[in-house]
Amino acid sequence: MNIKTLTVSEVTNYIKRMLDNDFILSNLSVKGEISNLKYHSSGHIYFTLKDSNGRINCVMFKGNAVLLDFSLEEGMEVVIKGRASIYPATGSFQLYCDEIRKEGLGDLFIKFEKLKEKLSREGYFDETYKKKLPKYPQRIGVVTSPTGAAIRDIINVSTRRSSLVDIVLYPAKVQGAGAYKDIISGISYFNKKKSVDVMIVGRGGGSIEELWNFNEEELAKAIFNSKIPIISAVGHEIDFTICDFVADVRAATPSQGAEIAVPISDNIKDRIVEISKNLDRHIGDKLSACRNNLSGAQRILNVHSPITKISNSYLEVDRLQDRLNFVIRTKIKGEKNKVENLNNLLFAHNPIKVISKGYAIIKDDENNIITSKEQLNENKNIEVILKDGNIEGKFIPSK
């Protein structure tokens, strides 16, 4: 029996025709939870519809998307009306959505919101407790899968920005049951070793289920209690996890986490040059100020130095000596004039001068000057002082 060999396109087109002609699959109403939501720039909406046992890729084209009166969100429970078919280019089975009606929030999303509210109320998200990232880290610890795209992106971005930073990987599971315990072990390892300046914890994008390990309370508390600053870099820009809120810094992607952690080496060099110039200027200003202070101190020292004081004292001594000599000369001259005046006066009243005119001085034997005849007694010893000598004798009154 010969079996006709078909091309891939023929097979996918055959399946597509079968599905398109199936009454049930052409008019579906499906209930599920939204995951992997993406609003495309074209206006189309892509997402996954899932429940506890399965998932279906979905697309809503722009023509129907503009008619939605609400925005789709991760974890939202919805009822979709549309059709199931095959996308021939990839051979993937998907739902083409015509209408979407809100049904409620999914269990995981509700769990996420409850934990977020609890930790926020307990202060785990407060800015007060956020640690500052080092400006110029030397070693960066990364806790993520060793085989995922996240570590490759982090290494590529880090090495492109700077060759001065070392990347230390702690290999950890980031998906599957209990993977968050691996991540906690990585955080604990770096805190014990104290070998890195900052940590990046994260992984690439995924559904809320795939990212759920980063929504575990135990991991959130490990990040909060870390002594080393932590950057949470989980998923894509639209993905938010509990780790993002509790971490010291949230990065939209692992690549952005590396950009936040690693400064560009050229910027560091420019900063070093700027600091060097500022340092030179400050040193120059300081030296100039010190020189001015030294000159001022030197002037003050010169004014108050012992040598200056001694020199000034010499001048003062000379001045006082001249003053003293002047006073002494003036005093001597005045005293001399007084002596001369007294001498003239004495000379004018000198008895000898009177005697030289023919007068005499008579004294008794007690050296008293006889000024009247009543003082003379007969035979009394007397002394007569004349101009050219003395004569002694006795007084004999005339009869």
C-alpha cells in the first residue's frame, strides 16, 4: 500500500481546515486565567489562557481589541468567545478571540495581592530600609540559573560597560517547586562570604507560574534581611514580583540590573580626572592659604619677636639715656647757678670782705662775737680778727 508523502504545509493546512470546519471549535466560549499578557505595538493582544491542568495560546487582533472596555491584567479570570485554529507558520494551536468578558481574578494573582498587602503592612517595602548601592563595585554576585539567558545578558552588559568588575555566579534553580530555596541559599552564601559589593537576583521572563518562586514570602524576607544590597531583576518590564518590591532596587530586566550595578568605565575615568582636578585645585588653594597664613604669622612674629623687642629696647635705652643726660645736665646747670648765686650772696655778706674795709671782728674766749660793749668785762680774753690776721689779748676798759 502506497502512502502519499505530504509536506509540512499540507499537513498544517489540512488540520486547519478540519478545525475551521468543526462547529464546536468555530464557536467556542472558554473560561480561564490570563498569563503571559503582551500588548503589541501593532495593537494586537497576545496572552495565554490557562487553568490548573492546561493552557492555550491566544490572540486578539486589533479590530476586536479596540472594542474592549477594560484592560487585561495578569491573573485575571476571563471568558473568551472565539474560535480555535492552527497558525500555519508555526503549526501552533491557538484561540482567536472575538470577545473577552471579565470573570474575576485567578487564584495565584489573588495570592500575590494578599502577600503584597501583608508585607507592605509589615514594612518590608518601606524606603527607610532600602540600602544604597555602591557607586563603584568591584565584585557583583549574581544568583540565577547558570544556563539561562539572564546570566548571559548580565555578563554581556557588564563586560561592555566595564572591564574592572568581576561577576561571581551562584548557580540556582529559578523555576519549579522549591526553587526559591536555592535562591535563598545564594543570598545566604554571599552574605556569609562577604565577597561581593552588590547582588543581582533574577531570571528571564515567563508566566506568573514560572515566576512564582520570586513571590515566596520566605525569599522576600531573605532579601530584606540581606546585609548586601540586592537588585531584583526578574522577567520583563511588565513583570512584577514580590522580590521587586522588597529589594533595594528593582530592575525591569536582568540586562537593566547589570546596567544599574555596573558603572561605565569611561565615566569612572572621567570622574577620576574630575576628582583629580578638584583635588589639585583644593590642594593649591590650601597651600596658598597656608602660605598667606605663614606670611601673616611671620609678620606677627617679627613684630613680637625677642630680637625686635631687644632692638627696640636698645633704642629706648638710648633715648632714656639721652633724656637722663639732658636732665642731669639741666639739673647740674641749675644747681651750679644756685651755687654761684649763693656764693655771690655769701661773698657779698662775707665778714672778711667787711674787714678788708678797715673793720674788725671781736670774739670772746667762747667764740661768741662781741657786738656791744656791755658784753665786755675787764680782763676778759678776747680775739680780734683783722684783715691780715688775728690778735688775742685781754680787754682793759679805758679810765
